[in-house]
Amino acid sequence: MTTIATDDNSLKPAVPLKRWISAQSPKTVLGHKAIIEFLRVVVGSGEETILTKQMANEILDAVEEKGQVLVAPPVTMERQISQFSENESKLGRKISFRDLAIAVKHMSGEKKYVAARGRRRSSISDGLSIASIESLLMDFEIEEGSELAEEVTHFDNVTSPEFNILSVCDKVGGDSNTNSRALEIVGYSILIHYSLIHKLRLDPVVVKNYLKAVGTAYNEVPYHNAAHGADVMQTMAANLKASPKFLEALSDESLFAALIGACVHDVGHPGENNLFLDKTEHELALRYNDQSILENYHISYSMELMQKNTNCNILKGFTKESKRAYRKILIHCILETDLAKHGAALKKLNLELNIAASKDEKLDASKEENHIKCLGLLMHCCDISNPAKEWSIYRKWTNRIVKEFNNQYDKEEKLGVSHGFYNPKTPLPEFQIGFINFMVLPFYVAVNNVEGLDLSKPLFHLNKNLQAWKLQLVGRSIRSLSSASNINLKSDVKT
């Protein structure tokens, strides 16, 4: 029989587990079965086991924190034991014994599995557990054995900088431009990974409805479509995962607002930039007085999608104060994606870093007064992150944005309006080298100098890709010289 020790130091058993657990309302039958099953499978013990009160509570807290269905091995996770509470009984989500094992592993006090209310805890892995992946396959009715199902089984790296959203888009099928379903699946996976749906007591159906509405609201344009929205959200999750000190300092509400903000940051994008809308006196330019036209539109549209349909209102259970906090982060982060503000933002950041250094201090992202500022910096980084990804992924995004730029250039020609920064005659290597050297790299370097933010992996890819473009220039020069030499040689022979 498993018993609970009255004294954690002496480990003298006194109270039978089942009797003790019944007094720990609301941690009732599930708690008893959770501990017994956990000991049997993970610890390898039978029921002749002594637990300290701390150990028992930690296991129960892990179950309560997840608020999910407890299931037993093997990997297929077929046997359901119980559900946690009436409020969560409809969720049908799962918690793996791996999660519980890690919870107990950290009981020594060095790490806390369960965080204080409103604070972050360290994420266990780069992505979803096997149980969560299986639940995801069922939630989105993904056909077993399909290419998409195979792709989703690799969502254990959904917060990794190496995650490839375009690969998911390719497997979804349907419209290859908007990729609304890819946004739904990846977006929901990220929220599940951080346990935000449970922690913020969100209705999973409403969350999925909202993500679907957002994905559908993205237009079928070459670049600024739902795939880009999903990519920026995933990149935000990856950058936060790589910055644990900052992540742990954020509240669940702030993390949620930042991730949703990344997801919706370009919703409804027409495929032309602010300058084009301004020059053509577009209705959006008139509505937002030529100031951050698209960014203001995306913010407004994302909120409108909630208000139009109560089944999409992810903020329904939020207090007025929480709603205001959500909007404050959403507005700041999306406005920071306006490229017209890039130069001023970089100058201001470098100034703040220099001032802190002059005082022998550092600009610390983990300080609460810097949270919103740093989320805005990361949002801008994510929005211009294509050159900071692995080369093959980066090149696919480059092809998409060039196609969209060409479409706008053709419209400008047809309307007789002046062109912006893009010139289709500029060779791609020069275009990308300029973009990296004068915009992306300086900003990433500055943000990486903020204490608590780590962009070292993106910077690695950024520098590597920059060198790849430069090598293309060298190769072109060699070919040009070789061609010129051949021409001269032929000329000499004829002479």
C-alpha cells in the first residue's frame, strides 16, 4: 500500500494514500490514480511505496496545472484513466508521463515545475509531447497516415528556430497561398505548448474558431498571407524559447498577447505597402491618416474578428484590466512592425544600450518595465526574420516577397505612380545583401545585446546567408572575367 509520510525528514508512513488524497479536494480520485500509475510506470515501483507530502503534492499540482486527461504508456497513449474536473471535462486533452517524470525530477527545489499564478515556467522541450501531438491529430481531424499527419508528428520542435512552417503548408493541401489551415494547426500547437489555453481558462473551440477566422482573413497574396502570419508567430515562440530569462519573467497574459499579436500582425494585408496606399489615396490611407496605415488596420481588424462573432471572442473571459493589457501589448507590437519606424527604433535602442553601458549596467528585458518594449523589438525581428533562417527556407520566402514586390511594381507602372525602394532590375544578391547589411543585421545585433534576449542562432544563419550571397557575387565576377578572357583570346586568334 502506498502511504504518505507524516514527517518528510524521517519518511515514517502514517496515512494511507487514498485516505490522504480524499482530503485534498478538489484533487480527488484522479490524484490517487495519477500517483499510483505514475509510480508503477515511471518510478518503476509497485504500490509498496512511501511518498512525502511534498512529492505527492507536486505530482497533483502537475496534473492540476495541466488540467488534462491522464493517460498511460505505451506511446499510443490509448488508456484513459480519468479527467481532472467538470470544467475541463470537455477538453479531452492529455498529459504524458514524461511531463510528470520531469515534474518529480525537479522536486529538489532547484527548479519549480508549477509556476506562481501569472508567471512563466521553463518550458520542458522545444515542442509538444507525444500525447499532445496525438490530441492535435484528433482535434483537427487529420487523417491518419497522411502527409500532414506525418508532419504534425514532428511538432516536438514547434518552438525550435529550425521549424519549417512552409513544410507544413505544403502538406496541408488546398490553397498554397493563404494556408489558413496551417496557421490554425501551428498556432494552436504553440498555445498548447505553453499551456496557455488551460492557464488562461480559454475555450479551445473558441480559440480554434478565432485562428480559423484569422487565417481566412489573410488575403491570397504571394507573401503577406496566412503562412507569413503563422511563421512570425512560430518565430516569436522560438525567440522567446531561446530567451528563458525573459520568458520566465513574462506573465501568461503577456505571452498570449505577444503570440496572438504575431499571428494577426498582417491580417488582411492587400499585398501592397503603406507607401503605395498613401500614393494611391487608398481608403485605408484616408481612414488612418497616412500613419502606419496597414499596422493600424491589422490591429483593428484582429479585434473586429472577435466582436463580429462571439464564437471567436478569445478575450471573453478576460477582466477589463486584462483586456486593456492585451490591447496595449497587441497595439505596441504590431505598430513596431512598420518599416518606416525601423531607423528611429534602432537609433533609440542603441542609445539606451549605450546609456546603460555608461552606467556599467545593462538593458534588462526581464525587468517588468521593459517587457512591452522588448516584445515589440522581438516582434519586429520576427517580421524581418527570413534572412535569419536556414538558407533553403530563406530562399523560398525570398521568392515569395520578390513576386509580391513585382506585382506592386507592375501596378505602379499601370497607375503611373512613382516607385518605392524596389527595382526589379536590381540583381537578387545585391538586393538581399543591402537588406541584410542595412536593416536586418544591425537590428538583430542591437537586440541581441539586450540582457535576457538571445538571438545567437538567428544571427548565425544571418551571417552565413550573407556570406552565401557574397559568394554568388564573387562567382559572378569570376564568370564575367572568364567570359571576357575568352572573348579576348578569340580576338587574338583571329588577328
